[in-house]
Amino acid sequence: GGVMYRCTPLGGHLSSLPLDTRLGKMLLLAALTRCLDPLLTAAAALSLGASVFSAPRDRQQEASFLQREAYGQTRSDQLAAAAAYRGWGGARAAG
């Protein structure tokens, strides 16, 4: 017979989620540390498999500049996506 493996309790929870286990662990830890909102946006951005801030090759430098202007020096598409979503929510609430 083969070797039997058993999941840890955390592994059992992660295996029941319909997403990559690394993203699931990130979301569970975010919920435990009460910072779920920005990490939900980051997880959504990561699940796309590509940057939400893509630009044509000849305009990448301009796009990078505009991203830094709008969302700061995060050097992280995921944090910039969270900031963009937060900004969208604020604009939507303002009408």
C-alpha cells in the first residue's frame, strides 16, 4: 500500500476553499489579524494571474509613473490595487 497523508486542521480548512491554498492561507490570516478588506482585493488581483495595471510595452514607463502618482511608492501591484479599490469606493460613495 501507499503512504497515507493527513491534513492539519488548517490544511483541512484550506482544502475546502475554492482557491489556491496560498491565497486561502493569506485570507484566513488576514481575517484573524483583522485586515481582511485590503487582502481580499490583493487576493482578487493575484488570482488574475496578471497585473491589473498592464499597459502596452511602449507605454509601460508612463503607466508606472501614473501608478506611483496615484497610489504611492508601494512597488506592489497588489497594494496599489487595494488603494485603487479603496479610492473607487470613496468616489462611488461621494457620487
